[in-house]
Amino acid sequence: MSKKKSRIHLARANVVGVIHTPAGFQQARRADLSAVEVRADTLPRPPLPAELSDLPHPVILTVRCFDEGGARPLADATRLALYLELLPAAAAVDLETKSLPALREVATAAARADKPLILSHHDFNATPTLARLRTIAARARDEGADIVKIATKTETAADIARLLTLLDESPGPLAIMGMGTLGRAARLLFARAGSVLNYGWLDKPQVPGQWSAIEFRDLLARS
């Protein structure tokens, strides 16, 4: 792919390839994807800005701490420094909502650079009630999220139905995804229903219930 895509289109279902290993960079360069997420917290060494700039896709920059699903314990100061160093080469940044107080400078820098802020919430144990999901999404929007992202453990049809209801009534861009037993089925359904960011792995699986980005892209194209 010769020309880099510089923006994430928020009016469509984007397939996002997750780069969490060095080999993921190589796969991303060859893959036709809407965007990629670079997980700076899972790579064996922090990526260089040039490595993000060289990718042919818009880059979502994510640096999670361990209790948010990150690969290793990282101090807030370390995460802040990584975000600020790599932000110029990114198209968007992803922060866990609960990390926002400690990393408010990242959100400010993203806004100053006119780059979308994704505020995320992960629940690795269950899908909250619809009332709780509404509260989570509303808080993220109140905090300045351009895109709200919610990932939960989906074990029943009722779990999926609650997330679909949240998507249907969302006043702005929303990304929802399932993990666990019904994760793969849920992710495909959510993408077809309008979830704006839909993540798949590059190189090797990262979390239960996740498609390969290439397979996911092809399935959506045929649907």
C-alpha cells in the first residue's frame, strides 16, 4: 500500500489490526485494514515514532497498565512519557477512562493536535447491567471522549442484547466488543450493527474471543 491513510473514518465499521508483537508490524504493512492499534505496553521494547509513521494505516496508540490488561506493570510517569513521545505519529489515542486523572496531559495533547480521544472501559468478568453501561458511556463522553469503547465478557445472549441496545441508542461513535465464550460471534454482530472500531489480532491471538484481523475483514466484506 503506497499511500498512508491519515484519518479514522468514524461513520463506518473499521477493522483494526492489533500490533502487540514485532511481527505484527510486518503483517500490518501487508494488510488492507482501516487502522491499526499499536500496544506499546505489550511490545518487548517501546516502538519508535518512525515505526508508527512508517505504517500505511492510521495508528491508534495504546499504553495500558497491568490492571487494565497491559502486559507488564508500568508507572503512570512511564506511560505518560510514551504517549507524549509517540503521539505525533499517531492518528488517535486510547486511554482507559479510569486512567484519565493520571494521564490528563495525554488527552489535552490529543485535543491540541486534533486527534480523536478514545476512552475505554474493560470488564473482564461480566457484562454490566444496561444502566451501568449507560453510566460508563455517559461518563466517557462527559470526559471528552470522541469515541467510547466498551469491552465486556459476553457469556449469554442477554449480555449481547444489552450491548446492542447501548449501541442502538448511542448519541455518538461507540465501539463495543465481546470477550470470552461468545466473543467471536458478538464481535462480528457488533461490527455489522455499527460498532465503529472492531479489533482483530495480527501475528497471533491476544485475548479470548478475538478474530484474526484479516479473517474478520474478509467476513465483514462478504456480509
